[in-house]
Amino acid sequence: MDKTYFLESCIAGGEIPQRILLDKLPLTIGRSNDCSVVINSSALSRTHASIECKHDNFILKDLDSTNGCFVNYQRISGNAELQLGDIVHFSNIEYCLKVHEDNADNDHTRLVMQTLPKYFATKNKEFAELLEQQLVTSFQQIITLHNGDLFGYELLGRGNHPALSESPHELFKIAESLNKQIELSVLFRRRAFAQAELAGINKPLFFNSHPDECRNPDKLLLELSDLRKLHPKLHLFFEVHEAAVTDLGIMLEIRNGLNALNISLAYDDFGSGQARLRELAEAPPDIIKFDISLVRGVGDRDSPRYRLLSSLNKLVQEMGIETLAEGVETEHDAIACKDIGVNYFQGYFYGRPSPIIIE
């Protein structure tokens, strides 16, 4: 039985070829009119990729494209053999390799256009430049005592690449699509420490981590040990997101490692998910940061939210752990948190994040 192979898009018209026969291989794909397959999309390089057949297998080759080729959401380097069912991207143009029958006499293999994943990265070259050239900067947000006096700062990262958003949220979406989220987290942290020291900040500094970093505590603690050697005078609080506090043994290892480095521990966004009280008892942090979802609207003293935060605050403090209210945005919520007895406060009511100024 003869087989006819072709690429087929389920999107009619537009700039994406509806059907591309794969009967004459190799073929090239890109924006250039010299390519076998021309796709008029600025996301593609002029000569982006090629497909050839070796031993009855399709071989995809990335021709040093700017935005890359991906197989099952992983960027390829060089060649990749395609299997039926694979999801293939030429930059952000997505296909799926499938087999179907048009009639009883012919089997057809095709790549069918799929819906683009919401957070699929299309700025791969620019993101690589951001990491390589360390194009990030650092902000700080004040943390106050109950009387409004300055206690410390939370260190926050921002992008500084002209073609990318400065938002860490948007940058982490790109990083996670490329499996570079830990590299981005480390870069933000290293830059923040360096800028804080140059600015002469001697107050406590809270710094963030990506949840994936806690999955390899040895690597995490080695990174923090190197940073502690570079910045021995900084007063540091390592923030662990509640979602990362899933393995008691790992948390104990991190807790003990931080103690040895003279770095304090804070559980971040407490109350945004499952509050793990056992970890509070057996791997206690120095500070619990109550999530904005618990703090917002707490100014209504007759509300269940006020009673919940009051009870949690009392429980945590009785365990010898200090508390911090995140996301305080109104005077009513600030007064209520003070009445409840929260130790520290952070949010737009006290100050928005601002660049670290190096004089």
C-alpha cells in the first residue's frame, strides 16, 4: 500500500499552508521564498528548519533558527526524530504528527495545527540574552513594624531586556516553558544581593525562591553558601512558598542548612493553599508571611476572615514564630492586623516596590 505523507493545517487560509506534501524530501521551512515551504510569520527565521526522511523516519533539523524548534515542548538542538503523536513547534507555530486514512487504499501521515498553549514562549533568543547578559535589576518593598517604623525589605527582581516584559511573572512563564526557571531565580537573587550590598542596606532582606529549587536541597544550599561567602554582612531571610513545603525531611535539611549559613527562614504566602501545621512544628520558620487572601478585607471585625487570621496568628505566635501580613492595602486592614497582634506589615498601604538606589 502506497503511503502519502503531508503536513496539514486545520486552519483554512491565512499565512499557514493548508497542506504540504512530504513526498519530496528533504524540504526546508521558513519565511524565505527560497524555502520549500514558506510560512509568512515574523516568528520564523528566513530558513528555519528542514525535514528529511532516513530509514523511513522523519528527521526534523533546526537550521540555527532564532526562536527554535520544539518537540513535545522541549527545544531541540540539532536533529530530532519524530514519532507519531509528537507535538512540534516551529517557533510558536504548532503541529501534531498524526496518521489517518483518506480512503481504503491510502494511509496519510500529517502534521495538524493545534491550539497554541497559553504560555508558550516565543522570545527564546531574547530570553537567552537576558540570562547570558544578566539583564535584570532589583527592586525593594518596605516591611514595617506595627508602629510604622522600618523593619526591612523584600527583594524583588525585574527584567531589563528591551524586547521583554520587566514583569517577573511574565519572565517566569517563558523560563518555565524552557525549563530555565531555576536559572532565572538564581540570577534575580544574585543581582539583588549585589545591589543591596552596594546600596549599603543593613536591614533584614527577604528574598524569594522558585518552588523547584527546594526539590534539590543540596544544590540550593550550595548556591546559598556561595552567596553567603560573597555577602557575609547581609541580614537574610529565605522565603519558601507554601506550595514547596511538601516534604518534611527536605524542609528539615533546608532549615538546618540555613541555620549553618546564618540565614533566617520565612514561609511565604501562608494560607493561600493547604496550611501545613506539622511543618510549622517540626521545621519551624522564623517568620510566617500571611497571604494577601487572608489579609484583604480583614478590617471587618465581624467577618470570618478576621476570626480566622486572629486564630492563626495566635497559634503561630504561641509556637514562637513571628508573623507578617502581606498585601496590606487599606488603613482598615492595617488597623485590624495591628489589633490582632501581627508583628510585621507589608503592602501598598506602606509603600510600593521601588528600585534599589546605589549612591
